[in-house]
Amino acid sequence: MSLLNSLPLEKFEVDLLALDPTGIFRDNLPDGLRFVNPPGEMVCQHVRINEGRFWRHVTFKTLCIKLRCIMGNHARGRKSRARMCHTQYYNAVWKRHIPDLPKKYDVAVSYLDGMNYYVIDHVCADKKILWCHNDYNKLDLVPAYDRSYYAKADKVCTISDVCLKSLIDNFPSMDDKLEVVENISSPRIINAQADMTAEMTGAGDGFADDSRFRLVSIGRLVEQKGFDIAIDAARILKDGGLDFAWYILGEGELRKPLEERAKAKGVDAVVKFIGVRANPYPYIKQADLFVMPSRYEGKSIALDEAKILCKPIVVTSYPSVGDAIESGRNGLIVDIDAQAIACGIMELYRNETLRSQLGDNLRQEDCGNESQVVGKFLKLMG
């Protein structure tokens, strides 16, 4: 969304294929895009098959039609399945049933990791650009499978130097086509939307009227984001007497287990899972603290957004965090465990001077990269 709002779209004809074309960010996209409906086999309905782990975006009708194919291939493909993750296995089994896009393009861009296979297999274009939005070493992917796909791409982009090194380690013969293009962070857009408080006030989640020390975290409710660790940290903070509320914005497959964990730990009254917000920036701006408990990241958009809004930050020590945070100067970096996260939060709660200093230092930074990223992107397409 940020990239499309920053590109000079008057110079291009842009088709956008989204797995869920009715998503909450649809209204935030710029005018002039042509929306391409995804094939039925890819429509966003989460259906779990094969031991509850192998799932992807399919319609129920498609599932009924294709289930025999999957079950038929399961036995003879068991050995090959053992060598690839469920995403790769899904593609290997289903790709011959997914129709090609009928139109030819000058450039096709897979801006979502899981769409890389689709762009290579089913889109006709003179140039193809793929994306890897995470540290490849942390992903449940088998390089041998991806190698053939990356070889067919003109460029494979990733979002930080740490992520680039991970790709080079796994695909050393392709270092000439690997490139860093950071996630776009636009202070112009973020600051404008942070002042739009009407949606937050009317959301009914209690945030606007909460007088407690307010923590905010944003991310998908998946293991990578570490919200299970956050719940344990909340228990430690509660035992320490801190009067706080921790609002977590996001959705994902772990929502129910996380809510059950919070209840079991006795912190369900202070840890609030409030779902996705089309505009999360007022929450960040009005929070007392932004907390990121991730186990790993590529280059976090949410972290960059919190920096732009000059919010005191507690973030875990995942490998690429040093690209964004210098501990003690523009945030606090803590170990990836509940006790360390709780200690970091408590330190900033007790030390208002340090909180103010972190915010002041962020105001001195140029946290935006809009022009640089747009320039790189246009060069890639040229």
C-alpha cells in the first residue's frame, strides 16, 4: 500500500492481484489501479489439510475438486515432501491445477514471498522480480526447491543487509541478481494518518479511554512474532505491580491459543488482542511504549513506523535489529525471553527521562526512506 501510494502511477499501467481483494486496506490504495481477480484455487479461505499443518488459500469448491489429486499424490510424494516445507509442497502438488494469467506484462513483481512461485509459473512477463521479506535462514524453506525459481527471476529483492547475507549464504551463485530494497516508510503518510483518531475512538476496544500505562504491539499472531513470550512478560509485570494494559493489533492462526494462554496466566484483563486495524498509527502515537517481542524479523515495517512516530521502543535482539535500533539511543534491545522483555518495559516505565530522551533522539533521525526506495524500485523496473 505504501509503495503504490508513493509510485508515479501516471507513468504506468498497473494491475494488482491480491489474494484477498476485499481486505481492509483496499480503500487506502491509490486510484488508477486495475484489480485482477485471483483464480479460484487461490482465493483467501483458510482450509487445513494434511495433518492440520499443510494449508493454503483455496475455496471449499476447489478443495473438493482437487482433494483426490492431493491424496493420490501424497503417498508417492512422501519422500519429496520430507525435503520441502508445506508451502513448497503445496506449490509442487497444486501448480499444474492453477491457471495462467492470460495477459502479458512488461514487468511482473511478486511482492509477497509465497507468490514467487505463482509469478514464475503462471505469469507471462519480459522481466520478473521476486521478493523475500525475511531472513531466509529463519524460514521453513528448502533452498534446493527455491533455487530453480530464483534462477528464472531477473532480480530477487530482500529488505535488509542481514537478509541479503542469508540469501547469499543459500544461493551463492546468484549474488549478482540479489538486491536490498527496504520496506518503504513514509513520514508524510504515517504522520497524517496518526492524527486520524476517529476510527480508534469508535472501535470499542477501550484503548482511547484507558488510563493505564499503555503498551502497543503490532504483528501477525504467529510464532515468529513472539506474542506467547509477551504474555509471559505480562505475567511478570503484573506480579511486579505495574498498572498497565498491553494492546496487540493483528490477526493470525494463533489467536485462540494466545487468548487461552493469557487467560491461563491470569493476564487476560491486561493483554488485549484487538484484531487488525486499517489505521494502526493513532494507537502507536498515543501509546506510552511500543514493544516488539519477535523471535526473528527481516526489516520490520511496524518498528520503522514506531520510530517515525518517535515512540519509545522495547525490541528483542533478533539478528537484524541492529539495522534499526541502537540500544540506549533510539530504543532498548533486550534478550528474546519474557524476563528480559519485562525488565526493559519496567525500566522505561520507571525512567521517564530516558523515555523522553529516546523520543528526542528519534526526532533528530531521518527515519523515512520514501524517495530512496521509490528510486530503487523504478530502477529495477527500467
